[in-house]
Amino acid sequence: MTTSGELYLRIREASVGVLDLISIQLGRRLGLYAALAAGEVTAPELADRTGLNARMVREWLEQQAVTGFVELVGTDGEPDQWRYRLPDSAREAFTDPDSLSFAAAMADDVLRVPGRIGDLEEAFRTGTGLHQPYHWVEGRPDGTRSMFLKLLGSQWLPAVPELRERLSSAPPARIADIGVGSGWSSIAMARAYPDVLVDGYDLDELAIGYAQQHARDAGLDDRVTFLAGDVTKFDTSGRYDLVTIFEALHDLSQPVAVLAQLRAMLAEGGSVLVADERVPDQIVAPGTVLDRAHYGWSVLNCLPAVMTDPDSAETGTVMRIDTLRRYAAEAGYSAVDVLPIEHDEWRFYRLHP
């Protein structure tokens, strides 16, 4: 049993973590991490590189050193003469979106929540959900970008031999990617399988705009098409060999209706691939850090976001295996396989029509 003193320390640690997140967001927005990545500096040198106030930069550097993000490598002389450097681990975490260790997007993600507290209070009082759109200023956080680009085509899809074979063979396979956000999953599949044609769907027009730009930048806009809108409103019957939905099924107000539509989109021999949160088969309390993260996001975003629909299934982030199997059965699928794909945070399913 946690004592009151232990709980106090845990909450204090959590509050310091929030301060760390804010300092990370400032460091990214002001270009401080990018400038630090160019080499060892003093505070005045970093201020000169970034065009910022030297005293504020010095305090930020000291805070970053004390919290362990930046290395203080020399303390000779006055504080303005102290030297700092960004270690390789921090460079990857804060400045390299192609690294599997990239973590800075989490700060942006979490710090959007406090601005919605009033809306959340109203959601608790009325049960009618979050009515203010939760758009991302720069599309959506790229926290999953490196996972898709480095793992989706090289490890995840190849772990399912039938999928790998179809995506590699003629005629070119067609893929529908549902809830694509900024489009990295669609781009990753097109890169890994150079003949496939991918259509990515998302309700968020802003995110789709970024996805289209990412496809153009990758030179894949001839094979990857992004469409904004409800996938159930498009005429897609029998068109696709594979339909994918990555970490988005639990965010649907009516998952059964959407899964039924996805089943109708399949060509003969096609299947649906779902990846969603790796959660315990039943509640564990107290839970792991990952369990706490899932429930935190469920309370603060995922559950109230779907409750704007009066007919919502009210799933939330914590969608357990039995829940997904029930949704699939109600949508008319004959079987659900849990796939042998190892990942710390996601579990993968193949739904058979």
C-alpha cells in the first residue's frame, strides 16, 4: 500500500516531469536543441547561434544539465564560460525524427491537453464528449514516423508470410490505410513494396494535407493517394487486397460499422490488419507505466472524443482482445488472429472476412 509520503513524492516527481516537457517544447520551438547538436557551446555562443537572450539561454542550459538532458562539460570561470554539449542519446531523442529513440513529440502531444480542461469538465458533466476539434498544428505528432519507416515494411508485414507474398507479387496489390494522420504508415508500405498502390484515409483535412506533402517529398505521390473524409462514404467495394488500421480502431465512435465497411472493401483473399494498444486481458491495479499512459489518454482524450456520437461504442484507449474479437464478430468476420509480431506497445491482429 502506498503511503501518503510516497504518494507526495510521486506527485512531486510527476510535476517535475511536466516542467521537463515544457522545457523540451521550448528547446525544440526555439531551435536550441538543433543548435546544440552542431557542437559544444557556452550560453552566450548558443544565444548567438539562435538569436535569443543570453541570460534566458543560460538558465535553460543549466536546467537541462541538472535534469540530465544536456551535459555540462566544463565549469571553469564564470557561468557564461561554462560549456555544454548535447550527447548522442539526447540528439536522437530531441532532434532526429528518423530515430526509433525520438521522444520529443510526446512533449507536444501531452502539452496540448491542458488547454482542453474546460471541455473535459463539460464532457464529465454531460457525457456528450469533446466538442472542440483536436487538430494538430503541424499535422500530427511524428512519434510513430520512425516506427513505420523502419519496422512496418522490414519486420511487421514480413512476419505474416501470406501478406508479404501478396504485397510482393503481381498484379500490384492495393492497400487501404485507415486513420493515417500524417501518412507515414502509407509511405512506409509503398517504400517497402515498390509495386503496391496505397490509398490513405483520415477525417482530419489538416493531417491529410501534411500527408500529401510527405508523399510528394518522398517521390511516392504516383502510388500513394491521401483522401480526407469518412471512409464509409467512399465507393470502395471489393477494391483492396489489404486494409490496415494502425492505432486508430479504439478512436472510432462506431467500430463495428467501420469494420463491416472495411470487410466490404476487401477483394477476394484480402484481409484486415489492425494494430492497437498492447493492454492486459483484464485490469491490473496498480498497473505499469504503460498501463497508466493508456488510461491517462483514455480519460483525457480517446474516450470523450468518441462520445460526441450519441450511438458511440464508448471504447476508449484500453481496448482488450475480447472487445476487439466481439467487434469483429458483430461486423461479420469469421476469425481474428493475434499475429506473432513483437512490439512493446502494440498488439497486431489479422481479421479474416
